[in-house]
Amino acid sequence: GTGLAHIITHSMHHRAQLLYLLRLSGVESLPEGNVFTWETQIKRG
């Protein structure tokens, strides 16, 4: 159970780290942190 939860949430942790560092660097237009939202936006164009 715990290992599976780690696998599922691990990439989310790294996305959050990246968004945080981008925000600290002054990037104002940040993408949504949710991979499902990214996928939907890409499909819509």
C-alpha cells in the first residue's frame, strides 16, 4: 500500500518543487500543477 502511494504521488512532489522554484525566480505565468489539466489543455490546443 505505502509503496504504491509513493509511486503515485512522487511525480506530484517534483512538479510542486519545480513550480515553487519558478515562482521564486519571478516567473509570473505558471502552468497548472495538475498533470491532468496539462493534458486537457494540450488536447484543446
